[in-house]
Amino acid sequence: MEIEIPKNYNVRRLRRWLNYELSSSVLFLLSWFWNITIILMFIAAFVFIPFMLKVLIEEKRFGWIIFFLVIVVMPMIIFFVVNMDSSYKYFLSLIILAFFYFYCFVLKLTIRDW
């Protein structure tokens, strides 16, 4: 007995998870009021990133991976390298988080066409 996996199974799974991930963008708006939401959003992002990258690699969407490196990873490297006041680091971390959720939003819009 063979198990048949549909052709776009990974893409559909990524699309479904992007729906959940984008609901975390509501937490971004709430983050101005609660520090715990920032922590939850970072945890959600770090848990989601390996799955998202796995699907992008399997689907051979290397342009999306490069876009991810430019829009999310490079600012994160700058965040760790630059020595600045802690209040500036807090706002820079919010900007990095906003870039990640923007990336997820754009990915969700284009994944329907795959």
C-alpha cells in the first residue's frame, strides 16, 4: 500500500502556517503595551523560521531565501554587532520583527500562485 502525497503539499502547509503566523502581527500592535508579547512574537518567529526555510529550499525558491537574508537576517546581524544604548536596541528589535512579519505577509500573498 503506497501513500500518495499531493504535489503541492508543502506549499499548502506553508500557506496554512503563514495564516497563523500573520495573526501574530496583531501581537506586534499590542507590543507597544506589553513586553511579554514581544517575547512571544520572537519565540513564534524563531520556531516558524526553520519550517519556512525548509519548504522554500524544497520548492527551490532561492530568491525568497535571499530576500529573507536581506530583509531579516542582515538587520539581525547589525543588531548584534552594533554597540548602542539599550533603548535603541529595543526599537531596532521591533523593526527587525516588523521586517519578518512583513516578509511573511508578502510571502503569503505570493504563495497562492505557486
